[in-house]
Amino acid sequence: MILYKNNRDGTFSDITRQAGLDKLPSNWPTSAVWFDYDNDGKLDLFLCNYLLFETGDGKYATCGDNRLGRNFYCVPRVFNPTSSLLFHNRGDGTFALASAGTDIEKSKGKALGVVATDINNDGLMDLFVANDTVQNFLFMNRGPAGAGGKWKWEEIALAAEVGYGENGQARSGMGVDAADFDNDGWQDLFVSNIDQEMFSLYKNNKDETFRDVAHPNNIAQATRQMSGWGLKFFDYDNDGNVDLILANGHPDDMIEQYSEQIKYQMPMLLFHQENGRMRNVSAEAGSVFQKRLSGRGLAVGDFNNDGLIDVVVATNGGAPLLLKNNSPAGNHWLGVQLTGTSCNRDAVGAKITWSAGGVTRSRLRNGAGSYLSSHDPREVLGLGKASGIDILEIRWPAPSKRVERVTKLPVDRYVRIEEGKGIVG
């Protein structure tokens, strides 16, 4: 792992050693997330570890195919699981390992994706981790645990019904995200898996449990033969409702030699939310959704600042794809860049609520999500046909917990809101 410091002049410096992150266990780091788990106003770091790649004596696990006489893709089951890592930001440019002795250290997994979100609305950011061939983890942030700055994390994925598939078997979790897709004020979860396992859309039951609603939303059926990686909840047409995009591709480049149905390259999928249900609109979303890819990472951002969120997809062994959003004009929007002062500067954990045209919606500023990707930090709030915003409320995360209301807002443009100062640009 390498930590690069932004020098604010278009260059970066490698500060891994100075930050105390140069002596990590020799595992296989994958996704990471910045979030403030202890609400001290400084961003902490969670690092997913995939598996124990070394088998001992400096050797590595390999696989071979007697028919072809060469090494080939190793299924993850041949490797041993390992622990992910949590680091506390000391505030002086260095980090301290904070997962020792916690459920994070005790939970051995094969982590590929992570999202930081607040599952139970207690103001503390939790972690949902997608694991490959072993159960997923849901680490609940339980707050301080005694003296010395210790923190309690409770792993509850089994009880929350997000650890395994409906048949009780572990799946091949890869991409993850969180959002309040049904606008009930509670964060829901999504995880992508390998073909035949289907993907899961977990509705929050508001009691630290979830219900998989992928079937009634036609997601399970559409993903039965898909292997999913990067994904994102986002409102691509600014109607105010949360939509969903998925990047797909099988991990085994030899899959077509022993499967007639499953292909190595797979098309992306796009779901549009209509009346509280997801509809597969891939067939009408443009020719790129008919193209087969070995999709992996996926990130969203408005690269041309037109208020329509665009998408970039990383492909395995190929050039990335930049997808320009050409959704029809007509819906209005407001782009918001939040800047914390007493809370963490990126305002991860802030709750944004906006009212427009008689409809009130909210969004939590989550951390990370997707797979090995990072998104545009700006939030684009869809207004639908409403020509203005009645009120915008921001509940800044601790330590301030300030509630700030902004009126007389413009539409169809970006604004920067600084904690305690309102619109500053």
C-alpha cells in the first residue's frame, strides 16, 4: 500500500513511511475507505485485505491445468482468509493501528469491497465488507470501550442477514454500496457476486437487520449469469430517485472453455427506479450497454459539470471506458460540495435533506463503495421538474453536529457550502 500526499501544486508525495503505514502485514490489500469512525473530525482509514497470498517459505499458491500445461486462474478457496485493518488518524500526519483486539481483527475474510455508512442512524459510521467465498461482514460501530481510546466494533452480518445468500451459503462478494434507495430515512445495502449466485439488494428493516429485495426489483433475475464488480447507487436523470449501475465480467479468462452459458466478457447493467421499484433499462440506455466488457472498477462523477453524473469503468487488460451521461434535459438539479471545518473536511457522515416541489428527500454522505474506486465528492441533488429548492438542510457529523439550513438556493449549478458559513462559492 502507498499513501500519496497531495502537494496542492499538481504533484503528490509518497508519505507511506512517514505516516507509519510502511510495515503492514504481507497480505493482499484491495479496497480502502476514508471515514471518521470516532467523530474527532479527522479521517481514519480502513483497508480491506483479500487473502493470505504467501503459503510459507516465500512461496505462493499457484494452480495448474493438466490439459493445457500452464498455470491458470486460482479460485479464492485455495487461499486462507485474513483480517482487514483499521487505522486511527492521530492528527499529526501519522496513523495508529486501531483494529487489534476488535472484531475487525478477529473476523478472517477475503475482502474486496467496503462502504462506510450509518446503518442504525446513531451518528456513528459502520462498515459493510464484501468477502469472496466466505461470509460478508457488517461491523457495527459501538463507540468508546474503556480507557485509552479503545473502540468497540461488533460484527453482526449473520444476525443482520447480510452475511450469506438465501440458501445459507457464502458467496463471492465483490462490489458494495449503500444508499437510502426507498427514501425511508435508512441506509440500504447492495452487494455483487459471481454468476449463479445473483446479486443482493438489502432493504434496511430499521432494527439492524435487512431483507433481500433483489427478486421483487428484478435484480436477481438480471444478474443470475453475471459476475459483478464495481457498482453505484446514483440518480442519473435527476428525478430525485436513486438508480443503480453495475459493471460485470467473469474473473476467469478461461471460463468459456468449460461453460457454454457463461462468458468472460459481460455487458453492464443499468436500473432506473420507478415508483419505488428498480427497472432494468439497459436495453434502452445506449449501445455501450450492449457491449461485452471485462468490467472491474467503476466510479461516478460529473466530468463536464453539466449536472448529469457520468461514469468511468476500468476493464481488465483493456482501456477504461468514460461514459458521458446523455439523459434528456428537463429535470433540475443542485450540485453541492460540502467542506467541513470542525467535522472531517470531506464531511463524510453528513446528512443532506432537501425539499423541492412538495417532496422531501435525504442523502447520507457515505464513504467509498463500488470496487477499488473513488468517486467525485460532490453530491448532485435531483429536483425533478421542480424549478427551485424550498430548503436545504445539512446535519454535519460530530464533533459539531451542527444543523445548518440554507434557503434562496440557485438551481442547475454547483455551490460550495462550508460548515457554519453557508454558501461560500
